[in-house]
Amino acid sequence: MSNPVLFDNADGIVTLTLNRPKLRNPISDADMMEALIAALERIDGDMSIRVAILTGSGSAFSSGGNLKQMGEAGGLNDDLPAKTRRNYKRGIQRIPLLFERVEVPVIAAVNGPAIGAGCDLACMCDIRIAAESAHFAESFVKVGLIPGDGGAWLLPRIVGFSKACEMALTGDPIDAHEAKACGLVSKVVPDDDLLAEARKVAERIAVNPRHVVRMTKRLLREAAYVRLDTLLEMSAAMQALAHATEDHKEAVAALLEKRQPRFTGC
């Protein structure tokens, strides 16, 4: 069987491709979960990597759960509910926690349906760009389940409480343009332009000093749930680190000399 997550590094911009197209890239399968977790840890630990793009192979971004496993014991589900709970905590719930810790910006290039946990996976990313053929569904209710991977935390923070309730309680899909209107994605592009557009956004991020990019993402993530005074304390500490970098000195010098900066990551 081929690698469930393809890893391509081109000039510090990594493209991760969920690679189970015949199954529509479910992330509930153990091999997919472990491969995605390993890829994210690899990205976060490599300071030469500046940005990551996450997409799916074939016609779907991710179908979320493996429907063949949902109605029977196996995978995350178990005959004993206590074991099912442990399976979720030790399985798919590791993914949103890892996305929260990863400091490299991650762009979701949503190339098709993002359903259930697939919709939540897109929400775990920092920036979402959709192909015109993409659609999104927080569809757990349709299969008699609740969002078990953090969707109830993620979705309201992105689209607001009312829209999140509409999506989660009806389970109905929304198309790419409605996703843009409610803030779920930042832009919609023709299918053939999706990866190129994601790469353009990644390149605009990658030209900036890598340490500052990582710290800025960390502050934006923390700002979702800490008090203002706590965030200001964190900002002061990180700013002290930023002031001490050679890249900051280079940025100021380049601005004064009216030239392009040459950042070294120091």
C-alpha cells in the first residue's frame, strides 16, 4: 500500500497530500492518522520549513470517517464504550491538539468535499483556500454521531455560533462560495488553479523571517482563548526575542537602504 500522506518539500514549502483517493482520504483510519501526525511533527521540528500546504489526492479533500467502520467495532469504535473513548483520545483527537501546537503555518487547499472530520481537518489549518468544486459539511448528525475530533470547538470560532449551529445541527453541506461568505475559507479559485494559488500564498508567507512567522502564529492561536493581559505578556516576551534576531536588524537596514532584505533565519 502506498504512503497514506505524501510529503513534498520544495524550497521550504511542504505540500502534504492525503493519499487514499479510492476511500476519499478518510482520516479516521489508523495508518492515515499516524502518517499525518508524523508529517506534522516533522514539519514543526525542521526550522528550514517555513509553510505547509495540506490537500487531498483524487476528487476529495477528506471524507472524514471511514463509513465502513462506523457501524461496527473496529478502528475508533469498540464494543466497549470505555475503549471507544480511549481510542478517540489516543487516536483522532491527537490531530487537533497537534495542529494547535504546530508553529509552522498550514494552508488547507480544499480540492473537493470536506465532510465531517474532513471539514474539521480543514478548520484545524490556519488558512483555507477552496476549489470551486469543494463543499463542506459538519455532517456527524447524519450518521448518528457528534463531532468527536474538536469540531464543536473549531467551527464556532471560524464561522460564528449561529452558522456553526446551522451546519452541525442540520448536517447539510455548503458550497465553496457560501463557505467564503461565512468566513470558512478566505478565497475560492478554479479547480485547476488551487495548488498554484495555495503556493502563491505560501510564498508570500515564506519570504518573511521564519522565527517571527512562527511566533506570530503562536500569538494568533493563543489569542483565541487567553485574556488580553496574558496575551500582552506573551507578546512582550516574544517581541524581546524578535528584537534580538539578525533578521530584524536586516529588515530595518533593508528598509532604510531601500532594498530587498536577505533573511537568514538567525
